[in-house]
Amino acid sequence: MKTLLSALLAFFLSLAGHEAQAQISDINSAINKAGRQRMLSQRMAKAYFQIGQQIDVDRSRKILDGSIAVFDRQLVELKNYAPTPEIKETYLKLEKSWLAYKDVLVGATPSPENGRKVLAISEEVLELAHQATVQLEKKSGSNAGRLVNVSGRQRMLSQRMAKYYQAASWGIADSGAGANLGKARKDFSEALQELGGAPANTGLINDSLGLVKQQWIFFESALNQKTGGDKRAQLAVATTSERILEEMEGVVGLYEKLPK
């Protein structure tokens, strides 16, 4: 019994520690999480389109469910942290768009009809999440805050490219999908070059950016493949978009730790 009580106590302490760690500690942390909301808006759509096409279904479902949970939690944190009335207002607007988005994402089995709704609402959620991130960066007034925003946007772009690729392969892409995918590729490449030349970079940041550049080669190669009935190309985009996202998460975390 004593062993069981000790185990339960350790479990609840770990939960409390995790909760404390999850709270926003400073403006750079807020910019990081705000930027992650942008990424999640695109990642959820990507995962939804993959499930609809039966691409890596189990993993795509985990990505969708996990992303919804993180978005929900971070939205509460960011809304509570909001340092100005303007930022608070942006998060209240985002909350409304998010509820509509979540309804479509979890309301029914993925279908092309709902997929088109997901594509449209993901843009609305992204726009508001981006607005809030920019407002927080402006509030920080620091170079570190700007680097957290720029690097954080790379996460979003990685998922945005995958989103539009999977939408096109499912036949639900809108008229601007091709142009949006092309712009995201261009923006990602240019920002990667900008980050590589940032004077504030540490050796660890430069090493991490080197890993991102390697993953970018693989991701671009996957994006260049034409979709086919065997779905190998779609699967390649699904997996490489996750790998580059993982590497970029590490980079953003390093920028977050730079002096304010």
C-alpha cells in the first residue's frame, strides 16, 4: 500500500510539474507558443486531408488529436497572458474561429466536402494566430523576439506546404492553392537563409539550422513528386513535413532562450 501511495504521489507531482512548465514564463515564450498556434492551424488540416485519403492513418489521427489538444491548451494560456487589450481581443476572435474549425475537424468522418471547409477555415485561424504573434513580437521590441517569430513561422510554412500538397492530391484545393504552395516554398527558403546569417546565432543554433537545411532537401524532393494512385508521394510529404517540423521546433526553442 505504501508503495502504491508513493507511486501515486510521484505521478501527481509529475503532473503538477508539467503544468508549471507549460505556463508562459516570458514574452519570448509567448511568441513561441503564439507562433506554434499558426503551425497547428496548418498541421491539423494536413492531418485531416491525410486521414481522408487513407495516408498513414494511425499516425495522422494521432497528429490531429494531439494538435487539437495542444491548440486548446495554448489558446487558454495565451489568452490569460495577453499583455495588452488589443492582443486579448485578437485571442477572443481567434477563440471563435477555433471553435468553428474544431467542429469541422472532429464533427464527422473526413470527406471532400468537409475537407473544403477545413481548407477555408484553416486560413481564417492562421490569419488571427499570425496577427497575435506579430502583436506579441512588437510588444517585445527585441531582436530575440523577432528571431523567435521568424523561426517559428518556418514551422507553419512546413505544414502549410504539406497542407496544400495533400489538398491538391485529394482534389479539394482551391484556385489559389498552387500559388500559396509556391509562395510558402519561397518564403521558407528565404527565411532559412536569413536565419543562417543572424548575428545572434550560437554554435548550437547554427548546427541545428544545418540539420534543418538537410531536411529541407528531402522535403523539397517530396514536394516535387507528382501524386499517384499508390500514394507513395503523399506519404513522403507526410513524413518529411513532420521531420522538418521537429528540427525547426528545436531551433525555435534555442532562439527563445536568447537574452531579451
